[in-house]
Amino acid sequence: MGKGLVATAVTTIQAPRERVWGALIDPEQIKQYMFGANVISEWRVGSPIVWRGEWKGKPYEDRGEVLRIDRNERLEYSHWSPKAGSGGGGEGGDAIGRHNVTIELSGEGDSTRVLLSQDNNPTEDARTHSEQNWNAMLGALKKHLES
């Protein structure tokens, strides 16, 4: 991290870390709490991640790469959205809008604290917008796992 402004979101979920971890990497569960996104990844360091879905009536395909994975403790990945008309995304795409996302799990027993951070927000408004989106996602994750 250390690039741009960092957005953060945090919640505590009444579920063991193993269950929260499973929800972070299981495509069927991700779709339930991450705005309906279809996610494809092997969840190994270096493997690509693709998020596909529809946002505000428009289809999107975001990309990233798994940077670090410590089972039941920490997940780090890069994320970027290809710009319209840029000829697609991928590693060769426009670096503006690239972020590293870190999700850290802590806690014992049936209570897990989830701390999420996203770097490289270019402005305070962008950071605020990212924090609102991540807090909504974590709220949906909490609801998904506690219901």
C-alpha cells in the first residue's frame, strides 16, 4: 500500500474466521453479497481475478491479480476497471484506477473482525466513495453470514 489515499471499512461478523474466509473466496457466496458479481479466480498468488456483472444498468468486467493469500487471515489483490473505449483491460490497461485491496481477518471463536483497505484513491471524494461501497459490501457480507 502507500499509494494515494487509503479507504478503509471495518465490521465484526458473528461467524468463525473459517466461515468468513470461505465467503471471501467462494464465487457463489461472493455473488450473494458483492452486488451480484460473478467472480472467477483460482485464489492462488499470481492468479488472475475477473469480476463480471452489471452496475447501474451497464455491464462491466473488472480485473485483478491475487497478491497474497494467508488462509483465514489475509487476502490481498489488485483491482482495476478498464476504461470505456480503451480496448479492454488486463495488465496492459490504464494504470489510473488501479487499487490494491487488503482484507484482514482477526478474532477468536464465533466473532470475526474484518478490516478492508483500498489504496490509490486519487482524491478525498474518491476515498469517501470507495469507503461507502466497501461498507455496503461488508454490511451485505455480515447479513449473508449472520442470517
